[in-house]
Amino acid sequence: MKSTNLNRSSFNQVRVTFVGNSGFLITVGDKKVLIDAFFEGFPPGYTLPANVRDLLVKAQPPFDSVDLILTTHAHGDHFSAAMVRQYLQTCPNAVFVSTTQSASQLSDFGDRVIAADPVEASPVNLKANGVQVEAISMSHGYPPNDPKVIFNNAYVVTLNGITFFHTGDIADLQDVEQYRLADKHIDLAFIQHFHLLDGGFRDLLNNDIGASCLFPIHYQFTEPVFDVNAVLSNYPQAIIFKNELENWFMPAPENYSG
């Protein structure tokens, strides 16, 4: 991955908070985005610790005053309609964006719930609460005519001048090549860990995504399991979290004077 060297005339503090599995809170200045953070898990496996779940659904710090909630797809380890519903009731300014498969479960919130259903090579662009979102269709792995198909949105999100990319669950990382993500000047990339178990995607990550900071995701519910040592052996700058609610702060660029 590229070194962290953001060329910003001004710099709002950037904080990434690990929520669990593929869920994160991204805070840039006065803007907050939660992505894939509201989930119950796949019993009998891991689910969110009770204290984290309570902070989330009650909109308590650090999850207070969130501007945008994103869900990549309607699987239980990424989305719980009941949890999102409770948050939207508690935090009346928050907006939710996902596929129709998720958004349709929250239709009673009116225009605070936005369905984004891109098709291959045709992203959907929208703006919600001052946050720019590009939803990109990237296959979860099911053929389109499979009755079990779950549609997955990857997202390119810009808030207060910082851009992040989150894959959700994608079967083939090479699907990103058609979207020229490197042209979008991505700062933070959230990529499923099992695409990082060897160096096979190093050129793609550098040339087609081009992010400064790499975050492996999907800590649970995968086969193979998350092998931290294997990821770090190939991507030593990858940012790994040990515990829920752990924070990472992006360093200010060298040319930042404060």
C-alpha cells in the first residue's frame, strides 16, 4: 500500500473505531459514518459484546450523532433491521443507505432510508447529510438467477475530504478493476482479510485501489479464519484491531501546520 501522505490544505482528525466483524465507525471532523456495524451475527458464533450493542442501539458515545448508516448487504453478520430501527428512532437525523433487500425492512422511516441498487459497471451516486456516497455493485458470489442471491454494495464514501472504500462481501477482488478506484484518491481501504492471505493482489491494491491505509475486515464467520500473521507478512502496514471499540487515528500529513 502507499504510504500515508495526505496532501490536505486543512486536516480534520480522522478516527476509525472497530465495532466488530466488518463493522466500523469512521469519524472525520464533525461527520460520522457507521458501516456494517449493526449486526446480530450467525448463531451459535460470535455476536457483538453486550456493552458495544447497547452503545450502538442507544446512540451513546462514540456512536452518538451519526450522520450516515451504511449496510453493504442483508446478511445477519452485517445487518440487523431491529438494531438499525432502534438507532433511527433514537437519533432522528441519521440516514440509512443500503440495497433494497435491507432498506425495504425499514420503509416506515420515509426518506431517511435510501435504497441504492447499482448494477455492474453502473454505480449509484448520492449525497446524505453532507456525505458523498458511491454505491458499487460487486458480487457476493451467487449467480444473478440464484434464488439465494444476496446483492452486495461496495461503497466509496467521502466525508470532510477523506475518502474510504469498503468492499462488504465480495467473491473476487479483481472486480474492482473496472471502477478505476485509484482515480478517486482513496485514503482508507477496508478489504476482506482472505484476499490478503498472500501477495497475489498487491499490484491490484496499489494500482487499482491505491489507498494509503489498509484495513482487513470480516474478523469472524469466514473460512479460512482470519490469519493475522499471514496478512501482516504480506501487508506489514495493514491496520489490525484486537478489541471492539479500539480506535486508530490517522496521522496528520507532514505538510500540515495545524
